[in-house]
Amino acid sequence: MPFVFGAITLTLIFEAAALVANSWALVVAGILELLILIFAIYGSAALLVKGLTQRLALKGFGTPLFNVLLLGTPNSASAQSIGQEKKKNTKYAEPMALGSFCDTVSSFIFAFYCFGYVTSFALGVAWVSIISAAQLFATYYAHLRQDCYHTTKFGLHATYWLIKAWEEFVASVLIEDANDVSSGREAMVGDWFFVAAALVLCVGSLNTDCLELSHNLLFLLLTISSVPQIPLQGYYVFFGVACSLFTAASLYGTFSRLINTIAEKSLIPVGPQLVSTDQLKRILSCGRSDRRDPGESPQNDQIADALFYISNGVAALSALHAKSTSANSSFLHLTVPWVLISGAVIQGYVSQVQVRGGRRFGSVIPFFYVVVWATWTWFRFAGVLIQLSPMEAPGFTAGAIAFLVINGFLMLIASYRNLVLLFLTTIMEVVLVCFLLSTLQKLPYELEIAMLAIFSIICIYGALASLVNCIFTQRILPMGQALLKDQKKQEEKPQSPCPVAESRLTSGLLRITKLLDEGGVCGIPTDTVYALAASCKNPQAIEKIYNIKDRPAEKPICICISSVEQLSAAKPPFSPLLWEFMKNVYPGGISCIVRKGDWLYRLGVGAAYDRVGTKDSIMIRVPDHTVTAHLCDLTGPLAITSANPSGEPDSTHHSMVLSRLGHKIQGVLCDGDSKEVVASTVVNCLKIDEGTIGIVREGCVPAVRVQQIFERVKSQML
């Protein structure tokens, strides 16, 4: 694979060089393409033979040139002995690297065009369309992983690149004259919605790393640089520079996300978290307490809501225009991709995503709005260009009346959801009245402009509130209570896929204890995120965890105990420095990797000795959580791992455990929201007596904080 990707990279470089150099660059590119073909034939044969023989019969597959996990690790042998995780066997692919790669290619193509290396975007539009389709795949993978942030981000980026590509295609191929292009663009305002949407993304990424926030800020700069009101003389220079900066940031993001995802640790620096999650929650909620029902949390069907609002907002603001511009053919040509792509193409994708999410009313609203915006584009913009016959207007009039009736039913559906969606459908009803009047040649343009502007403002707020609430799985920004309640839903409590117990009730804790003692696997709360637990008295239950999570067999499972005193009673041969370090970090969100020994039998691990940790080491957790500590006192040591399918985000609410793994486990101890949104920090203590510790995984406790604790303990012991 490295040779294939290397050959592809060199091919693209030489093909680009051929535009400014002699034909020798094309010759080199042709040779490299031949090599790629040879590699492809060999790879196909190797994989075919592997499928037939169930082994790697041909060389070159299965053995990496180097192990990414060992980068930055001083001793490879020790790294393997502590059981560092190999490449993720994810159920759904990581979307970050793919999405960043698509941003890299699209922005590079635009930079190439803006600086005048090509005069027509006829070929560029094909490239960008294909790359944008790939970016929508990244959006879909993020949706499957219940990652609303990347679903929104890459969906927004794909929409932006598609629209800009087809706009440039229209400007360079269909219009050509610079004066006509300039006059048509001056009246367009759709790009301002992208500016607002980019600001929404910046807000949603304030509690992420510096790289993510910087990438979003550069996308904001990119949207500002493409505002059509900029004079044409400086437009392409500004846009080209912004694309160049965005290309560099996206390329670094692709590399860092890919390597860090494979290694499952931060090998490539991405910067610290600038704003803590709690601080951002307080800022956005303006100090309001969360009144959310304890059982309520965003579901799969809400992950694409922000993208729904964005696609409608772009279409509405792009369709806004005055009567004086309705006869400007350049404006009409340039507006077609803005309304059609955002309102119909992207929203059609959103409707399919919401069908997969299992929403009660399916994708009725987005699918209907696909038809509305497609019809709007046909009649109001394309129809003028192709000079529709006046005899065809009554057909659109009848369609507009049908739209009004259907949207009335959608208003009823929105009444079961929230006030923001209800306001949106209500304003759409007035917009459809304007569409009906336009078919009768009696359109009040001032009313239409006002309604489309209000519609766009609602979409911006809906996108911001949906994104923030879904990221934090809390009602941070109000969306408004549903006006109509589903009485049947209130009367019939949905049946849980497995037994559930309340953590605040002694009977609930005893019920989970009994299930664990009987060999069951249960979801339990900890001081970080929810975990799957199995009693060390039942080794077969630990094996179940691997099947439940689709967890690779080479990834070890740690043990959880109630206190340091429980550990000291087993009399492990730990050094005074290690004991003191543990007393300073336990209980808390830190896990320590130590050497195995017979002391584990005295601790109560028993027959599970070979099923927890690695051959030589074991990771120990002492959660700072009363319920978990009491559970460990009742059952003995527990084998635990995060309660999520392998490769998916951690579960931060018991409802997430129930929805994702409830049908596979024997019980869930319900405790509401978790204290943290990431797992514990894992510290390698195997060489602590030599004066060093290693951060295997940075979690809720920053690595800097862990190092400070260790240095303080070490100085006290000297």
C-alpha cells in the first residue's frame, strides 16, 4: 500500500507539473500510472488467493513496513508487553481523515483555478463533484458513529464545494463574459449563510483541540473570501489565498487524524483543548440549569438535524432576490446550482440519513422540501432561462396549491417536535403562498424577501441549537417544547431491551450484582464514561465482552477495584514510589499499568488471570464513583471496558448503552449523565522505579497533570 499511494501522489504531482512544464512530465506520469496498474493487478491477485486459501500466499500483504504504534516509544519490546492496542478494528470507519483529505483536494483545485493556471472549470467541476461525493461518505460514516459534529461539518463542506464548483462552471463555461459574471454575482447573497454556518461550526468546536478550531476558522475565512460582493479583480486573489491556507491546514489535518487514529494516541500534535466542556456549556446555556428529562438524550434521528437546517437555509437565502434582478440572465444562471444543490441534492441525502435514523415520521419534511426547492429552481430560475410557455403556468399553480396543503400537514407533524421546526414550517407556508402568487404573476417581492430572510435566520438558530445539543447530549440551547404530545407514547413506556436498575436504589445495585455473579455482562457508570463489566469470578463472561463490542482479541481488558486498600490487602510487590503514586491518583480518572503476579489471585481475580491484561501486565482502575466502588465491594474485582461498539464514541448516558448494546447484555445500572465525555488516562508504570512513566492514552486527566503529580511524588520520596 505505501508504494501504491506513493505512486499515486507522484503521478498527481507530475500531471500538475505538465501544465507548466514540457511533455517529459506527462511521460513520467504515464510510467507511474503503469506501475499503479501493475500494483493493482498484483494486489487483486493476492487478495483473491487469500480469499481462496485463507492465508497470505503472496508476499507484500499483512506485514507493515513499520508499526505506527511504536513511534515515539523508546522501547518497542516494552511497548508490546504493556499491551498497546493495535490498529482499530472499527465497525464503522473513522471519518476525520477522509473528510480532511477531501477538503485538501477540493481547496487545492480551487486554488489552482483562482491563480489562473486554468481558464475553464469544466474539468474542475468533475473533480470536485467526485471529491464532494466522497466527503458525503465521510458524513455518513460519522452519522453511523453517532458523531453529529463531523456529520454536520463534512456535510457543510461538501455542500460548499459542490455549489462553488458548479457556480464556477456556469461562470467560466456558460457565461464567460466577466462583466456579466460580475453583474450576476453582485445580487447573490447565499454565500452569507455559509459565513454564518461556518461561525456555528467554530462555536461547536471551541472545546476541541487547536487544530480543529483552526481548521474551522480557516473555513470561515474561506467563506468570507468567496462572498460575491467582493470586486471581481480581487475576488479570485483573495479566494485563491484562502484556498491555499485551507489546503495546508487540511493536509496537516489529514495526516495527523490518520496517524493518531491508527495509533490511538496523539503522535502528531494537534494542540490542547482551549475551552473546557463545562465552561462552554455554561457560556452557551447562560447559566441556565439543564431541565432535560433524565431519560432523554439525542437519538440517531437527531444527528442530521443541523445539516437539515443548513441545507434549507442556504437554499432560502440563495433564492432571495429583488424584482430588478429577476430578468438578469447571469444571476439566474448562477443561482440555479445554489438553490438546486443545497435544497434538493444535499437535502435528498439528509432525508435518506433520517430514514436510517428511524425517526417516527421518517424523512417526510426534508423529502417534501426537496420537491419544493427543485420546483422553485425550475419555475423561478431555469424556467425564465428556457422561456417556459405561459400555458404551463397553471400546472405550477396547481402544484403550489398542493404544496400549501401538504405543508399544512407538515406543520402538524412539527407540532410534535419543537417550536423551532414549527416556526420553520409556518414560515415555509407563507413562502409557498409567495410561490403561488408568482405563478399568477402577482408576486409581492418585498413579502417574499422578508419571509426568505426570516426562514434563513430560523435555520441558522436551528443548526446551532441542534449541533450544540447533540454534541453535549443535553438541551443547552432551547428548541421549544412540542405543542402536541404523543399520548400513546406517554401511556406506554417503551420496553427496555435488557433489565435496568436505578443506581440510587440499593435494590437496583443488588440486582446488578446478582446478574454479574451469574455470569452476565452489565453496563455500569464510572467516574468517566459508562463501562461494560463482568465479574472476574466468571472468565467466560469476560469472553462475552469481546463479542458484544466486536473488540479485537489482542486488545486487553483492565480490572476495576473499589479502593487502594483493597489492592494493598493483596500485598503486591510494588515499590514505595509506585504505592505513593497510586495513592495520589486513586480514586480518579487515571488507570495504571503494572506487572502481573500471584498477588492477583489474592486480589480475587482467580480464573480470570489469563483473560485480563496481557501476559505480563495488567491495568488497574479505581473509579472515583461511590456506586461503582460499592459494586466492586459486593462482587469483587470487575473486568471492565468502555460501553460502546469498538471504534465508536464512548457512552455518556445509560440510554446510549441501552440503544447500542442493550440487546447484547444482561443489564444496565442507570445513573444518568456521566461525569466526563472521554475515558480515563492510561499511565504505563512498568518503569516507574527507573524514574519514568509513559502516557499510553490521554483521557479525562491531561497528560501534563499526570506528569506534575508524578514529579511531585518523586521529589517527596527523595
